[in-house]
Amino acid sequence: MTALLSVEHLTKHFATRHGLIRAVEDVSFTVAAGETLALVGESGCGKTTVALSLLRLIRPDGGRVHFEGVDLEGGSEKAEKAWRQRLSIVFQNPYSSLDPRMRIRAIVGEPLVTAYGLRGRALTERVVKHLDEVGLGAEHLTRFPHEFSGGQRQRIAIARALALEPKLLILDEPTAALDVSVQAQVLNLLQELQKNLRLSYLFISHNLATVENIADRVLVMYLGRVVEEGPVDRVFAAPHHPYTRGLLDSVPSTDPKLRGRLQPVSGEIPSALNPPPGCAFAPRCQRAGNECRGDPPPLLPAGPGRSHACLHPL
Amino acid sequence: MCAYDCPTFSTVPSRASVPEMALHVSELCKDYPTPSGPLSVLRGIGLELQPGEALAVMGPSGCGKSTLLHILGTLDRPTSGSVRLDGHEVVGASEADNERLRGGVAAMIFQNPGKALNPFFTIGRQLTDALACVRGLTRGAAEQAAVEALTEVRIADPALAMHKYPHQVSGGQLQRVMIAMALSCQPKLVIADEPTTALDVTIQAQVIVLLRDLARIHGLTVLFITHDLGVVGSLCDRLAVMYAGRVVESGPVDALFASPAHPYTASLLRAVPMLGRGRSVLTQIPGTVPNMAAPPPGCAFHPRCPVAQPRCSGDDPASRETGSGRTVACHFPLPAPAGAEAGATVGSLAS
């Protein structure tokens, strides 16, 4: 399977008043056509920086990004604009990602105006088509975002992301801000769209149950680095990295019989300003030895489609 | 009387043998005045909590959870009904009387500790103020009690933490401070509003384990407002499911998870992704939560209900007891699945 998106050694550092923050350090991954790759990790692990770097909303410091075999680095403004038509993003909170003063036709149509200069009936027809894809009718065209529920707003945000018919959608916790009873609607819609439009997804989330529901492969990040990668079912069934195990053991079971099973990882995520030497997870890891505190362990292949960055894998 | 014409409820299972409930709520109604008439947010809520019990209240956004929480914490007053906190009637009591209940009898843990604590004062100052105010301790005694409370919630260096400002501490530590503050006043009832949703996955698990241990050690009575079925399963004894300002189903957590009687509860359990279910298509609940300014006639859930009958759009079902401490407000409750026992897991619903 040829990769639609391939990211190699992506690095992004932020210089702050208090020192250098290594937000993303040497992250590599690929997303195949029609595939869903989940990016999993806790706050500050660099998930969102990866997404924003791909969209060129921030500029990475190093690494190469290929999309459909084309290298983006050093591309002109025009090449970047073309690039942004091929991938798009749905943000976490549809209450803040939709401009409250714009009508739905203008919100969903804006990318079409910017990219193709569509106007009038041609624009309306395209907007209606994309609204229909997300299960909303043409009667909503002249409404404002406040007239919609959270689930409907997220549908509008998805319709906007689909307007330029991208190949890849970045979904940044698309259901986290929604009520539990409507999360399923959005997750099912995303699965259906993927099937019908042959979309690839980069699904950013910290909710492992949602990841298991929607993703093919998973990339676990910790403090700017990838610690484990592989097919979701196998990684979740038998994680190699102690951090992945810790994440899975931190999800409270819905079964009251398993109350005693919850085994949280001790300690907290270290500050990105002052990361521990070697493996960043070592201070919280029960398996860590002295060798873990030397150099960060490299991400090495381990089994079919899997890799992990750990000297003492499970 | 409340604007909503609620049917006469017998929402609360009778437990005559227990003399005093930590919390007893009956026929609680709350209307908010709006330009287009009163908005009925709570429409006859009945709940009760025995000392030492942990009750989860679940429901979609807009179902009235927060309004209920504010009333129970004596931060708001209901339109009608009764709320008894540790034997004290809250409704109609004077502000001075309710002031005494706040913190001392009912303490709250808020969802977002970063917003609940004052950024201008040290953690120590905020803890000692609460202790001095609620328990009437002297400054010295309050400081000692505050350090003890911080130790109890497993803050690494309590004496040092006392001198820190909220922004100098991580979110997980702040939530521990909030828990310490709530428990330091030795309340009869702790009301926790989604205490773990703002936290990271691994930190969330730490706080859940902390709350569980503290509840066991002190025999705490806790009312959790939550969205998270995992929190319900790992922390709570009983569950009350709210929908559109009513408790539509309540009972022991494992019984409710194994054989939900209300179609909303059943749909919800199948609509939420759970670890271990794999890549399944979720059963979605069609439509959206009703607008309380114009609630549907009859049962508020009927427009979204898979088993609704003509009768459901006519009259609103009263809540009734179905045995083993369970109540349900539905004309056509789901039968218990054949062979299902109280111990069957939620996971089995997936199959």
C-alpha cells in the first residue's frame, strides 16, 4: 500500500522565555489511502503540534513531509495553497470553530470562494452537496451556528472540511466536546464518509475507547516522541511500551466487578521545558533501569507493522 | 407550584428501616423565568442517598444536572419540592441557615479546579480560610488541619504546596487540593461535578483511585455528576439517569448496566464506545436532546425512542418502583434479558 502521507523526522521546537520546548522530536509516520491513523497521548505530548505542522499553520523546524509523493518543503506559496486543498482539519470544539456571525452557506462555502472563486448558484449547489454528505438539509443554508446543537455544529465543521474534497482529514478530538448521546452519531458519520469518499483520517484523541472504535493503526506519543506504533487491535491487546500499558490500565472499567483493576501510572507528565534525560517515561516507569536514563531509546520495528521505543518492552 | 404540571410521583423507593438519609430529594422542580414564559428545567426530581453511599447522576447536556447540583449545594433555590440534607430542610430555610450547611454539611468539588480556585491567593490561604470559616478554627489550628488534608490527598510536599499559587501547580494536583478543601470541613455529603473530566487519562485514574480510597476510609457519602460510564462503574453504587429534567431510571449500577429498563439508558449504553468492543458500528440515538422551552408532549424521550407507542406522546409516565431498589419512568420498560443476572457485564450488550 503506497502511503498517501509520509512524515519523516518531523521536529518542532518552541523558544520561550523560560527555555526551549521540544514539542515534537523526530516523529515519523505514514498514512495510507483510506486508512485511519490515531495519534494518542496526553496533554503536552505534541499531538496538536504535529497536526498544525502538517497543515503548515506552524512551520516545523526539521523533517520532510510527502503528500501523494510530493515533497512540501521549500514549496512556493502557491504549492502550499494547493497542499491545503488536499488535507483539511476538523477542530475539537464546534462552539468555537464556527464564526457566530456567518451563515452556514458562508461557513461551508468559504473554502470554495477562496480556492476556486465560486459564487452564486454554483456555490450554493456545492454547499448543499456537502451539507447533504453530512446529513444536513438545504433548509439550514441561511441559519447561524447558534441555531444548531453541538452534534449538528460538528457536522457543519465536517462539511466545511470536506468542501475542497480533500484526501486526508485531520480530526482533532472531534467528539470530545459533544454530549455522549451524540458522539456515536458523529463517529458513525465519519466512518460512513470514509467508506463513501475514500478518505484517510489522522485521528487525534486521548479517548482510547473512541480510538479503538474508529482507527486502524495507532501512534502513541509521550512528551514529543513516538513511543509505540502498530495496528490498534494488537497494540491494545498486548502493548509493548509500559506507557501504552499504563494508558490502557488508566481507563476505568464500566464493569463494577472490575473496580479493583484500575492501576494508574504514578507521577505526572514531566515539564517539556525540563524533560528527564533518556527515556522521558523512565521516572514513572516500573521497568526502568539505569540504561533508560542515558539516551532516548530509538523507535525500532518489533513484529508485523509494529514498533516501539523501549529498552525493556513488555 | 412549578409551571410544569408533573404527575404525582412516587420516585423514591421506600426504605422505612433507614432513619435518616444523607440526602433526600422529592418532587423537586425548578423554573427559570424567560421572556417567553417559565422554562421548566427540573420537573419533579426524586433522589435519596444513604450515608456511605456513592450515587452517580448521568444525563445529556441540558437535562438539568447543573441546576440540580446548584440546588443541592444551596447555591440556588428551587421553585418547589423538598431537599433534606442530613435532616435539614433546605427549601424555604433562611440564608443564614443554608450558610451553615454550605461546606460543613454539603461540600462541592468542581469540574475545573483551575477555575474554582482563586488565582490571587495561595493554596494554603484558601484552605485555611475555608477551615476557619466553616469549622471556626484558629489560624494555627486551621493551618495544621490544612496540611493534614493535603497529606491525606497524597500531595507530595504538603508544607511546600501551602505556599504555592494555583498556577504553580498541575491540574491533577489542583484537583487534589479541591478534594482536600471539600473533605477538610468534614461534610456529611460531597457533591462532585465531573471531578475527572478536565484531567489527563493517567491523572484521571489517579484521582479516581484517590476518591475511591478516601470514600472507603471515611465512609463518604458522594453524589457524582458525570458523563463517564467508566467513572460510574468504578466509583458508584447507584445510578440515576436524568433526561429532560426528570430522573427516568435509577437503581444499583450493576443491575442498571446489566438490564437497563428505560430505552434511553439502554440506548446510551450501546452508543458509547467502550474499550474491548473493537471496531463496531455504534448504535446511535437519533435526534437531539429536547429544547426545554418547548418540550415534546408526553414522555420527553419519545421522539428519539425506538420502542415509542402512541400512548407515549400523550401522557408523561410517572416514575414507579420495579423492585430491588430500582425505579423507572416509562410506559413500556424493557424486559430484563432472559438469563441475565445482576452480575452480567455491560460488555455483553455489544454482542
